[in-house]
Amino acid sequence: MIPSGLRHPVFAVWLLAILLCAIIASPTTTMAADNANAKAEKSEKATIPPLAPPEKGFWIALRDFFLPHRPARHTILKKETEYHTVAVEDDELGFRHLVFLPDHGSQGVIAPSRPDVVVDNFMKYAFLALPALNHPPAHVLFIGLGAGIMPRFLAGKYGNLKIDVVEIDPDIPAIAQEFFGFDAKRNIHVVIQDGRVFLNKFKGKKYDIIFLDAFNATGIPFQLTTQEFYAKVRDALAPGGALAANIANLGDPKFLGNEIKTVGTIFKHVAVVECPQASNDVLFASDTLLFEPRKWKQAAGEFDAKFKWDFKLAPYLDSLFSQEKIRALARKSTLMTDDFAPVD
């Protein structure tokens, strides 16, 4: 719709032509992370390079004035690694993204001005595993480092927590350290290895929580989605332990259903929470934790009151799937095995 003052045909055509030029001149952009934490409390900042200055010419500025648009990004690092084409990108809203090309989905997002604030929604939802436990965690595993945001955050909150991180790409830890403030402190141990291989060989102290957040440029590696893999996850969990897996399905319930069905053949109890815009779901699984909604939300509320983080966990359980929905998704889905794992 054109406003009443702009209905003159010649002027309208001229304006549309300018806007079309602006759109054609614009670079490829991607969605910025959720800015819900803008009012978060100040905390000790990690040493992170400042954002690159925005580059915006006349046509881009004109387009941005008239049209809703995705925030433009400026690439500050592009590197070919053994496994990925990795980019670090700063957007015009003040966020820094770790990206595996050619897909522009963000593997991790921070605000360099507030590096200790968790921006990604799925990370906050995954932390619901903490109040689900019947005891404080002593030993946790992350499969997939990404920008190192979650292990760094937990290391800062739990001084005595032992954290293991398994990352397949040997270049990722250095990138996470230089651009995202990750620091492999004395309670964080990084292992360069495929997550499946690590669990196949695992014989150490078992974990209270295993966080699964491993992605390549197109999705979750197939070897981390199967029945055989989740059996190894279960074997590496301590009694009363839980899995928290990030399932990025971009709103498509098919893959999520497959994972629910597959995990349900290994673990007695499965729960799922949906992140905003349904772009991610977090799947929780345990042999002993029931994930009963009322008790879980009560525990999350007590957790929020005790720790007073920049975000509250209890409200995230409002998007908890009912067990009826979980069973319905599993019934019409496919079991993922090493011999058959259609992850694409």
C-alpha cells in the first residue's frame, strides 16, 4: 500500500524504482540473533575484538529507511579448515556470529559489548537440564564447541564444575578464543575428536549432563543422530543424568519426530521444549528423570530465585511438549540407525 500523499503515478513509479535499485544493490544478509537481553546486568567482560564498523552506502541506507530488512553483516574472518569454511561476521545490530558456510545459520552469537550475556535462545532452553537434575552437576560434556559460549558461561557460574568439550575441528577452539572470548580454563578440557569416536572409546568418569550441539554447514552429522549413538550417550551418563540435544529443524517436525522416536528406544523418558519461531527444539532424555511439568517448573523457579541469572528458566517450560504430542510425533516417524539416517 502506498500512502495517500504518494499516489501520483509518476512519483510512485520513481519511488519504486529507487527501492528496487536499493534491493538489488544490497548484499546477502541473514537474520540477527534475538535482542531480548539488551537490559541484562553488566558482568565481567572477556577480551574480545570490538565489532567491525558498519559499511553502508547511500542505496543501502535508502533501502533500510523504507523497507523492513535483515541486518547486514561484515565478515571479519573467513577461513578454510579441515572440516568447514568458517566465517566470523559482525552485524549492524551489534552481534557477532560464528558461521559455517555456505549456509548462513549462526553456530554461535554474542554481543561483544556484553560477552557474558547468553543471546541464543536454544542455549537458554538447554540449561533447563540443570534444574531437572536432583543435584548440582559435577561433570558435564559438550559435544560440539562452536563459539564456546555455553561451556564458558557454565564455567563462570560453577567454579567447581568439571567440563569436557569434544570438537572435531582443530581450528575452532582458536577461533572461539580470539573472537568469542572462549578460554579453556583449568575446569574446561577440550578434546579434538569426533563426538561419536569419543563416546565409543569413553571409559572415564560419567557425566551428569551431556549437551549435544554439533553441526556442520547443513545440519547435524548423521553419526550423531542414530540409535547406536544415543546408546553410547546413555552409557556415558551417570545415574540420574540427562541428555540435552539441540535439534535445529527450522520448523520442520519431520527430523524432530525421527529423533524423538530414536531417542525413545534408548531412554525411558523424553521431553521437548520449543524455542521461539520454532527454529530449534531442545530434546531432553533420561532413564531416571521424569520431566514431570509441574515439578520441573517448580524446580526451575527455585533455581531462578537462587542463582538470579540474566534470564529466567521457568518461563521456557511454557513451550514444553505434552507427552501426547511426543507420542504422536514418534508414531509417524522413522527410526534412525547407522544403516539408515536420512538427516537431510
